Amino acid sequence: MRPSIEVRNIDKTFVGVHALKDVSFTCYPGQVHVLQGENGAGKSTLLKILTGMYRPDSGEIWINGEKVNFRHPIEAKKNGLAMVYQEMSLLPELTVAQNIYLNQGNKRGFTDERALLRAAREIAQKYNIEIDPYARTADLPIAAQQMVEILKALAAEPQILILDEPTSTLTSTEVDKLYQIVQELKSQGKTVLFISHRMEEIFRFGDYATILKDGSYIDTVNLRESDENTIIQLMVGRELKSIFPHKNTQKDAEVMFEVQNFSDNAHFHNINLQIRRGEIVGIGALDGQGQTQLFQAIAGLRRRTSGTVKLNGKEIVYHNVRKAMKLGIGYVPEDRKGLGLCLEMSVGDNLSMASLRRRQKFGFIKKKEEAEQANQMVKRLNIKTASLLQNVVNLSGGNQQKVSIGKILEDVPKVLLLNEPTRGIDVEAKQEIYRLLRSLADEGVAILCYTSDMMETIGLCDRVLTLYEGRITGELGEREGALITEENIMRGAMNQKVQKTTGLEDGQNE
Amino acid sequence: MNKEMSKDKLLSKHNLRLLYKRKSEVVIVYVIFFALILFASLSSDVFWGTRNLRNLLISNIGLLLITYAQLIVITLGGVDLSVGSIISMVNVAAVTLMTDSVGSWILISILCLIIGVGIGIINGLLVVKGNIQSIIATLATQTIFAGTALLIMSSPKGTLPSELCQFFTRGWGYLFPFLLVIVMTVLIWILMFRTNFGRAIFAVGGSEQAAECSGIRVGRTKIMAFAVSGLISAVAALYISFYSTSGNPLIGESYTQRSITTAVVAGATLVGGKSSVIGCFAAVGIMGIINNLLNLMHVSSYYQFVIQGVILILALAFSAIRSRK
């Protein structure tokens, strides 16, 4: 049979990151092919190359026996590739029909609304989806919007449909619908490329799975002949580089920070976690499992529907960031450019921004103190800047990240939450941040950290909580009798049972 | 590179260059300002005359003060279209209510300041609680209060107490208006660069989300900034009224546009987070001298509008080019 997609020796490097290394794989018509890998394994980059958003440095892509070279997603669409994006691409103010046929159905520059509605109704009927084509998209529940997104891709009548985490917002009824759609496409001899973090769906939907790791091709397996363990084994096995500082040596220190029954009924549910003095606790999860929302809720940036917080055994109450910071909870957000820093302001102004209230007299800034403390922070974090007056936008990513952390440290937090503290920065800066976090932990700051790089979680953290769809699925650490290994984190992150070293009990991972 | 950042390093040549890099707009505004002065003194023999210089000073104080009011909102990342209506409201209120007693002068002046603060707070609440963009919110209040001013006084009439007008525009041998400029400039500068409130304004303008994540009360900062802007507008309005000495419900009309122009010429960017108080002085100077020259050359004052519009486009284009670099 002629393959529908042939990826040959694709290589792609971004500034400093080798995202894809000589990746090749083949899909055949009438099959559902799963792409699987950890965070940063190269799945997204590969999809973006397939759909023409990025261009590969080298290598070839063959679609239906023809070599293609897409320069724009539109070209990919014309060649029969349609993709359902993880982030929704719908325009909220348009009707369902308008969204499905966006950029289509133009008759000499005019649109025929009635024809649109008719076509939308037909395609919804064809795939057995109940939806009002005349509804304003923003009024629909999120799951229905996702179905519109899928219909939009189907409306182009693609030969190849790419589904990137299509089910994360769907209810089980809609997942069943999607399953039927995929079966229908298969029977028509079309190809589906499927990505999901839900193990049961991988096996339900998929025929074959190609596993990527660290940007390299690992293996393609027949899903009918393999099981969860095989997949996880293939995904893990990266090398732990010895660039991490020592681990916590204190045993049985007292619990410093405690979060109980945290829920927001949307992104995270019934979260309980403790951080002991001297500990760095990590969250082990695939991207988008509610970790960011959880961090925001603990930091006071987001509302929660239930939950209490205890610091040094005493319950603390707060409903906004300001109060949380006063009580000693500092949060370093994941996006330093958008959330962490004011790029057009100076290093000095940024460093002091979160601790203004500490250096004031009747609302006036104590400039001398401010400059002294900022200088100390520049020295302590080894921020490479010409002066405090330099605008942050002119610094390198690593130094920007240090400013983003230093700004919170100037407020002397007792608890430090870090979301992706090393994303997109060079190795040297990463190591400096690891050492900094360890020394902070040694000084008695309770640290909770999420990083999408699982090797970093393993190397840096003393204990790891795995998170899957907003729920804690496992706890790894010496005390818990489960080793912090890549395999165990992957198991927890994909809602499988973690392996206990003792083997006596089965543990309580629900 | 950053081993020792002692004090003398902060004053080293490198840092002076950095300062220029950060403040180049201000430097450029002053260069243009001085070039214009040079041009003016060469092209007109009366420019340096005491009368003309005095005139230049007292006729532009109003614009300078209203620019400060605009500057605060622009730094916040917004724009305040209602400053003109505050001027008209204050003018109408002052002319209608002021009598010849010192007591009424003080009382009505305070009332005028309250009007300014009140309109500012309304703007702030609309922006924060109503979640309306400042350009739309202040467009609405501008229309409402400009209309209210016309309801109170439908055509120019009435005068303000002449002693008061004399004092504000010529008091202590022109020392009073001069001091007013100095004191207001210093106060605004301190507010913007030496207080937590000022820093919060810059932070909110720089990145609202980053400010929020830093524990800055974004909503409160915005409301207060609009209130302070309203207060300064009212001070400017009082001065403008005393300078004109008479009642005119349309007196504030042109000031909205002029204040935005001067703030942008002074180096503020309309996306917020960046502005210069010191630059305003030169920017107002530039606008003032251009008008002054046109008057001295007996050019129709309508050309002044055309020229101001052109200058605004040039200044915006310049800052857009700079930020693209």
C-alpha cells in the first residue's frame, strides 16, 4: 500500500535547541497513527512542520507519494491536511456555521449565509453531531466548541486529519462521537494522526504508535500487540546529566507548608500537598494538567472553591496576591515576558516591583535602600547586566528569568512557587537556578516547582507529586517508598499506578 | 561584568551612555527645543523681548499643567479625552460662582478641584469597574461634561475677579506663575519617580499582568491615577480660566488634543509604561514657540491646528520606529 504520510530524516534546530533529530516515520491510509512522547519530545514541532507552520532544516515530507514543501498552513490544507489545534482557533463572536466555513464558501468575495447554514447542518448530520449552526460560538459549552473545531477541520474534507489532544475538553459522550467519526474516516481510507495523554484513548483509537524521545525517533509499535508498559518503557530512558546540586539531607523535618483540599471544580480537584523544611517538591505532569491553575490559586491569583492553606502549622487566609505575598507566598509565573516582567522597564525597577511596600516611608520610595538591595540581588543571582538602569528587554532569556525570580526573592518569601523556572534558557543559567533553589531550600524556604522537563524534576526535587487532569495520582520519594524515576513520573502523569520499591502495598493512587 | 556595581560605576561613562539610550527621546526633544529657540531668535527680533518672553511663559502654563494630567493617564497605558471637559466645567463653575470676597475665591477654587477629582474618579471607575477602555470611557465623560458646561452657560459671558487673575498670571512680578510651574513640575516628578504610587503607574502601564503578579493593586492604582489626573486638570483649568479672565463653556475644547500631542512629543508611548516629566517642559516649549512665531509672523491661527496635527503624527511615527528597533 502506498503510504499517506512519509516523514524522512526531518531535522530541526531552534536557537540552542535541537528539537528534532533525524526523525522518520510512515503512516498508511485507513489507519490511526498515534504520536507519543514526553513534554518536549518534539511532537508539536513535528506537527507544525507537517502542517507548514515551520520548515524543517533538512529532510523530506511525502504526502500520498508526492514530495511536498509547505510554506504556509494554507498549502497544507490544500493538499488535504487538516489539523484540530489544541488551543482553539474559533472566533467567539461568529456563528457555528461561519466558523466551520471560515475562509471558504466565498462567491466572488461575497458570502452566502444561507448556503453556509445549509452546509454546516449537512456536515453536522453527516457526522451525527447535534449542534445549532446558527448559535453564537461563545455561547456554546467548551466541549461543543471543541466539536465545532473538529467539524471545521472535517469541512475541508481532508485526506489526513491531525488531532492534537482533541479529547481533553470533551465529555465521554463526545469522545464516543469522536471515536465514531474516526472510525468513519478510517473506513473511507483516510489517515488520522492522533495525540493524547490519555492512555486508554491511545489504545482505543490508535492502530500504530510512533514514540519520540528528546527529538529522536524511538520506535513504531502495533498497538494491538502491545500494552501500556511497553509504551511507557519506550518513552522514558533519557540520560540524567549530573548538573544538579545535592539533594535534601535532612530527614523528617517538620512540615512547613500545607495545602488541603484545594479545588476550583474546573482545573484541579481536591489537591493535598505538604512541603517540609528544606524540601523541594516537584509536580510531575504532562503539560496542561491544571498545574498552572493550581499554582495561581495557591498564589492568590485565582479563585478556588474550597481549600485551606497552612504555614508552619497555622492556617493562613488570603484572597488576593497581595495578601498572599504579605504572608510569605511568592510565585514566579511561567511566562516571564508576559507575566513576570515589565520588559520596557529597567532591571532595578523590575527587581523592586514586588517588594515596594518593604522600602517605603509614607508612600515614598527609599531609593538608596532600593538600589542597594537590587545590587545585592544582581550579585547574588549573577545577573549579567550593564547596570540597574538597563532595560530588561535587552537581557538574555536566562538573565531575564533571574530577574523574574529575583523580584520575588526581594520580598523574602517563606514559600516559593515556581512554574517553569528554566524554560528556554541556556544550560549555564539553568544550573545557576538549580543551585539557587537548593540553597534557598537549605535556608528554609519551602519550594514547589513545576517544570515540563521531567529530567529536571528528577534531578532537582526531593519529592514529586504526579498530576493527571487536575488530580494527584501518585507521590514519589524515599518516604513514600517509590523512587523518583522517569518511568514512575510518566506512570503517574498518565494515570497509571506508580511502582513501589517495597512491593508490599499497592499504595493509594486513585 | 557585574562583580562590583559601586556608586562611581553608576556615574561612569558607560552608564551615561545607557542613560542616553533610555532617555534619548527627552534629549532629542530638548535639542529640537533649543534649535527652535535659536531659529526664533534669528528670525524675529522681538522674540527675546521681555514682553514676548513673559507672554510665552504665562500663555503656556495651562498647556504644561494639562499635559502633566494627560501624562499620568498615558503612562498608565490609557488616554484621557475628558481633560478638556474638566477645563470647561471648572471655568463655567468658577465664573458663575465666584464673587469678590476672598472667602469665595478659596471656597470655589476648592470646589473646582473637587469637580476635577470627581470626574477623574468617574473615569477611573468606568475603566476599572465597568471594564471599559479608557479612550471610550473618557470619550463618554468628555461628551457629558462638555455638554453640562454648555447647559450651565450657553455662550461666553461673565468675568473672574480681576485681582485674582492678575495675581495668578502676573503676581509678584511674574514670580508667581514661574513658581507655579516649578512647584508643579517638581511635585509631579516626585509623584511619578519617587513614590510607590508612581512606580505602580509605570508597572501597570508596562504590563498589567506582571503588575498584578507583583502584588500591585492594579484597579486601585488606575482609579487613583485618574483621580490625580483630574485634580491636576482642575488646577490647570483654574489657571487657564484666570489667564482668560472670562467665562467660556468651550474653553477646554482644544486642550484634549494638545495635551496628548505634547505628552507624546515629550517621549511618552501610548502603550504605556514610559514617559518623561522633564520632557514635557521642552515639548510644551516647542508647541508654544511655534505658535508664538506664527503669531509674530501674523499667520492665521488656524494653521496652528494643522501644524499640531502634523507634529503629533511625526512624534508617533518616531516613537513607532524607535520601538521597532
